[in-house]
Amino acid sequence: MRRKQCKIGALAMILFAEFGFAQKKDSLSKEHSIQEVVVVAFGKQKKEEITGSVQSLKTKDLANLQNGNILQGIGGKVAGVQVISSGQPGSQPTIRMRGIGSINASSDPLIVLDGIPYNGNLNSIPGTDIESISFLEDASSNALYGSRGANGVIIVNTKRGKSKGLHIEADVKTGVNFRSIQDYSVYSSPQDYYTAYYNRARIGEVARLKQPGAVSSGTSPHDVGITALNKLGYNAYSVPFAKMIGQDGVFNPEAKLLYQDNWKKLLFKPGFRREASVGITANSDQVKSYTSLNYLDDEGYLIASGFERFGIRSNLDYAITPKLKLTSSVSYTYSKQDFGESGGFSNPFQFARNIAPFYPVFLRDDNFQLLYDTTGQILYDYGDGQGPNGATRSYAVFENPVGNLQYDKSQTVNNITNINLGLNYEIIKGLDFTYNFGGYLENTKNLQFGNTLGGTSSSVGGNLNMGSIFKYTLNHQQLLTYQKKLGNHSFNILAGHELNKIKNDGFSGSKQQLLLPNSLSFDNAVRITDLSGNGYEYAVEGYFTRLLYNYDGKYFFNANIRRDGSSVFSPESRWGNFYGLGVAWNVAKEDFLKDNTVINSLRLKASYGQQGNDNILLDGSTRDYYAYQDIYGINNFGDDKPVLSLKKQGNKDLKWETSKNLNAGFEIALFQNRINLNADYFERKVSDMIYALPLPPSNAGSFVKYGNIGDMINKGVQANLNVEILRADQFKWNVYGNATHYKNEITRLPAEQRSTGLVSGLFILSEGGDRYTYYLKKFAGVNPENGDAQWYRTAVNPDTQKEETTITANYKEATDYNTGKSAIPKVYGGFGTDFTYKGISLAVNFAYQFGGYGYDDIYRSLFHSDTYASNYSTDLSKTWTPENPNAELPRVDLTSTNQNGHSTLYLIKSDYISLQDVTLSYQLPDGFAQQAGLSGLKVYVTGNNLYLWSKRKGYDPRASLTGVSDPYKYSLLSSVSLGFKFNF
């Protein structure tokens, strides 16, 4: 404690010692803070006028991020915002703002690009084109977006022309991508695996003989183990299985390893990253323009995966007359995304982790010599009997992801054009009319190719699946704005109308039996296996108005209301009313604080409002655009006659999910604006949640029916703290951090589920519980006699008629319990520091999470009790054996398949701290740059997603919103690059 007090005292001395420097500079900083402009719904506001919760990231905050999708890099940078990412370059992350917005409807925030709702993926926009990103978190800030703003709004503004003249900025960087964290610790030596597998069989026989009434098979446990080894097929050593392990359990020292391939090294290799952009601003009194070109080649560390993008943008502001102004934003992006991940046994992440280390990647003859085809290409072993001595795999036969990724393709190509046009006319002084039009066109081509040379696709002569999707969005906004100032009273009134329409058409087809092995044309295949097409239309229309009022720059009031109609609901339930109210008080401008030298700024604020959600999800990802209508499928049952079958039952009574949001907080700046604290309390009540209804037997065969079944609330606090430790002309040091804590609670369920709750996978939804409370069998320890896993069982004693809890080794008899443990963390956020000395700058950012639980399903699967020759965790040494009867983990054998069944044994704390990004840069002196014909030159090294501190090697809490580890997910990616920024 004494040491901590000394540190605090030293910090205080530094702070007060620095107060004597640059008083004039401090006053300018305060004025700049007050006048800072923030992008909000349908316009901009001074920061001091905002009554709700709005946070912004500026160009300098985004400059160091090197992600194919800019949102992948913002983890830990914004209070209240959670980011769940994949390592696949260019992938869209999952974003959650202030908790969970729904159970069965989408919880994704709305993205607004340059004032127009955006339905695309932000991987089409390079970070160098982005001026700012604003996060609107409360109702007074985002209620003007009505039905689409219930889960928060992310406003992305691209760069526009500013200062007069011609300015060119070029940014070029190149680097390397690699796997962020090491995978789970599994056996990498064939010797260790053979020994472990032998012991699984031996220990199983020992345990069997300990059972009451067990009869000896006449075979010793050692012989049972040797017999099991013989069934593995592939022997990587120079001695037969019968002589591989002695009676004492020791591996034969005379055995020589004949071959070994490393699956992980062949699948996961560092990939190169190359990115270049040029931004040109050309500005005069009438015309301001920003034009950019950008290129990105982002190779994944998984072979054959990556993201490539080329884009061009032109943003124009044209003052046609003093009263009439035209704005435009036009962009085109071509992108190609190669996916290496897939489901099932062929998934490279799952495969590399689970394949036993003695199984070869490459095909060998009976003498274990490598085999090649007639063109000299090495052949791959698919475990199908073509390998040494005709051996076959007992795991993932016909699969080899190293070979498949050389020949197969899984690819998406996008061509995206986005056009925003705006016309502003000043009718009279203070009264403006604005018409905004947004057009988004996306053409997507998907390709899945399974090769003819090996793997499951080769058994059908190769497989080719291609699809094309064309989507367009049209958005029309008409805005009438009136501004007036009467003495100390300022008014801003907005009235508007918005219409947003989406149309999507797509088709896909599959063919098999290819003639030419490398031709990816449908004409190259002869057997049609599937041909389908579908589409949807969606429209939402809204009428809205907003009043902004402030008195003397001290008291602020914000009121807005919007009426939305959505095509998702029936005409009777289509329209909903949404509103937001907010107040703020600039206390620092009151006379009693005006001359205060400690408190430089103090604002109190509060807001309340209601929004809706019509984004209903059918299967967790596919949106239902026809919620009130029955949806039928057309089937062919073999006689070529079309038959209708009900796929989803509509509900005309279905209505909006509504979200009522309360926000109250304060912002304070102290000691010449050196310490800035922004804190908010929030409540987010979600009513009429949409969820799948239980269907009576008479509706058997229908896919699903949704209804409004319950209520939920999120309560929490969030805070941002920024401290300038040093502030001098050439020496600056700044530290900052943010934290968010919230509690999610389900407050109402249907009457028939209130006593039992609703079970959803590994979770239970119950009144008083949260969305991600685990529902599992409780592990009761290991039976030291035989290594049996044990669980608790609660049942009514027939003699006493009272509930009693006992311990059972029968997994099926064990009781599933509400564990009270949740995947939702108690607190999450980020922290970091910026340091500048002369031209040298260092920025370091961290993200963290504490207090939640994960369920490590991958770790559980590595203790399998079956005859598949898949790998084991090296923690197998912690499992029960006759020699280790007091082990903490149960016996793993080859037959007791429930030993590692789902239970609380595999819950794990999901706490982590991650080093998000580090950037070291040097701005060369102006004289040196000018000698090179430049107005500025910066050299920098930047690294993203560099290190993780967590509970278990391999388990990454950042990769899952639910806390459940996913064996198929592309593990997170790290990048390190060297860059140069040129100004002309």
C-alpha cells in the first residue's frame, strides 16, 4: 500500500509541476474542447450541446489500425462497445453496444455512412478514407433512426476537402500477418501419442475389471492396449505395434521414427500484407474535393486465405450559388475474399488440432518414400488405403486440408458502388431544405470448388457450386431545418421524411463430374445436383422531427420523435412511434464556477427514449423479411411434381420489439483540462422480445413461428478517463482508459415457461437470469477407485417425498442445473498511453475483460473416450490412472463416451488482457522533407493484436460473444508493418 501511495504522490507532483507551463496553450485547449464538433444523427453538433452519449474516434485514432474491416480494430477503444472478431482477413466483426438488445432479433447496431444508412460490409472502405466514427449509444442520440437504431448507431464519415489549395497524402505500408495466439497444447510426437492411446485402452480394461461383477476377458490390460494400437493402421516406427510398448508401459527405445509430417506448419504460415493509398484534396472558394485510390493485399496466415481490395472514391462539395450547395460521395470497390475455413472434419483449424501426429500429410509407398504424380507434383494422403501397406485412417477418412487448400476454392468476389448525393438550399436565412439520396449496388459472386484429385469431392468427380447475388438499396431523405437565435435562446428545428428500400435477388447452382480438373466453368461439369434462386424486398419509411434548444450555452434540451412503418410486420402492426428526450446543464458556465481554476468544465446530462427493432433472425443469421406471412417451400419428392410444404408459419399479431433507454451522466475536466472524466449510467429495457413459439402437434412439420414473448433489461455504468501527465512544446504524455459494467436480466417470460425457463443450447433463459447463464450438469469430482466422472443428481426421494441431491456416475441420470454463472463479463474496456517527444511518437493500446465465464468446448473434446485416432490434450497427464488415483480429471479410455460430457468441469474464467496495437513513428524534420520535395514525411512501425494474457493456452475469450469456444473459427490474426506517409 505504501508503494502505491508513493506512486500516486509522484503523479500528483508531476501534474502540479506542469501547471506552470504554457497557460496560454491550456486556455486554447479548453476552447478547442468546447467548440469540438461531433457527427450525430442528420448533422453535427458542438460537443457541449449533446445531451446523450456520443463517443467519437478521429483520424488520429484510426490511423494505426491495419484491418481489412476498420471495425475489427476498435476493440477496447470505446466505452460500452464490445468487438468480437475472426482472424479471417476482411471479415465483419460482431459489435454489441451497451449489452444485449434481443434474444431472437438482431442486436447489431445500425451503420450510417456519410449520412445514409449503409447495408454493406465496411471492409469495402479503407481506414485512410475515414475522417471519423461516432458511436451513438442512447435514445436521444439515435432515436431519429427509429426502428433501426435500437441497438445503437455507428456513424462513419469519410474525408472531404478542407483547406484551400492542392494537397496530396500517400500512405504505403508492408508487413506480415501471423497467428495471434498458440493453439491448445496437444501431442506432437508420434511416440507420445501411441503411448497415450495404448494407455487409454489399458486403463479402460483396468477400470472395467473394477466394476462389480466384472469377468476377466482372459487378456491382460497390456494386451488390450497393444490390440488397440494395431487398429490404428499407420505405424510410423521401425518396430511392429506388438513390440512398440513393453509390459512396463515404456516405449521401445530401439524404435526408429520412419516419417513425420507437421500439419500445423504446412497449414499455418506467415502471410504478407501490402497496403497503399493516395488521397488528393483540391479546394477553391466554390469547390472542395477529396479523391482517393487504395489497394490492399491482405494474406491470411492460413494458406489459401486472404482479402484483396481495390477502391476509388470521390467526395465533392460544390457551392453552386451562395444559397444552393451540392454534395456528392461516389465510390467503387472491388474485393476478393478467399476463405480457408469450413465446417466438419475438413476445417483446417479443427483438423490440425485433432489429427493424430503419426498420420502423414503426404502420400508414401510401403517403404515410406514420398510419391509424386506424372507432372512431378507431390501427392497427398487422404487416409483411404492408398498409403503405406494399405492402411486407412480411423479419423477423417478422405480429408486432407493441406491438399484440399492447394486445389479447392472458397471465394467471394464483390463489386460495390455507393453513391450519396445531397442538395441543400437556403430558402431564407435560417431555413434550409436538404434532399439526400443514397444508392448502394452490390454484386456478389460466390464460388465453392471441390477438386477431382482427392478428398470427398473426388468421389463425385469434383464439385462446383457458384452463386450470384445482386442487391441494391435506395434511400431518400427530405429534411427541413430551421435555426433561430433570440437573445440568449437558440433553436434548431428539424422535420424530415425518409424512405429506405432494399431489393435482393440471387441464384446458385451445383454441378458434379468435371471433365477438366482445373476449369471452373459450369460447362465443364455434367451432373446438376442443385439449382435454386430466391430474393426479398424490404422497405421502411419514417416521418420525424427534432427540437434542439439551448439557453445562454448553459441549458440544453433535445426532443425528437419518429414514426416508422416496416414491411416486416402486417399492415395492422406495421407502424411504431419512437422518441427521445434529453437535457444537459453546462455547470461550468455558472457564476459560482466561472473563475474556478480546478474545474474547467462540468456538464450534467440525462436522456430517455424508445426505439424499435424489426430485424428478426430465422436461424441466428438469416433475416426474416416476411415475419407475418407463411413461407412455403416447393419440393420434389422424386416424381417431378411440385409439392408445397410449410417452412415458416407467419404471425399477423407479431409487433415491434421496443427498447426504452435511460441515460444519465456527467463530464468533467480538471486542472487546465489535463484530467477529463466522462461517466454514464444507463438502463435499456427491451419489451415484447421476439422468440420462437412452442407449436402444438397439429402444426408438426412447420419450420417455426415467432411471437412476442418476454422482456429484458440491461443496467450498467461506463466511464472514460483521460489524463495528460506531461504537456510541453516538445514533450507530451497522455494516459487513458475506459470501463463498462452492465447486468443483463430477463424480467418476463411466457407463463408456461416461468417455472422451467427456456433452454437454449448450453444456456437457460429464466426470469431473474441473464441471456447467457449456463445450464449444465454439475461436475462432482472423480471416483478415486476407478476414475469415473461423477455428477450431481437432484430428485424426489419416494420415501420422504423431499428433494435430495446425490452423486451419480451415470451421465444420463445427472441433473441439468442453472449454474448461476454467465458468459457476460462483469467489466470490459481498454486503456493505453500516447507519448510524443519532438518528432517521435509512441502509442500503446490494450483491451480487457473480467468477471465472466467461458465454456471451453474445444478443451472438452480433447479428452474424448472413443476409438477415433484424434489427438488429446497434453493435460491427459492430469487424468485418472491406476498410478494416479487422486487426479483432478476423470479417466479417459476408448469406450466410456460420457466421461467428458458437457458439465461445469469445462467452465473457465473468460478474463483477459490483450495488447491491441502499438505504433512507433518518427516525423522527419520539415527541412529534410522539403529537400526531398515533400511537405511532410513520417516513418512508422505498427503492430496489431500482438499479445493475449488469458486463463488457458489456446482458449481466446475475444473470439466468442457467448464464451463458447468454436473449433472451426479462424483464430485471431496479428499484423506487424513498416509504413511511410508522404505529404505533398
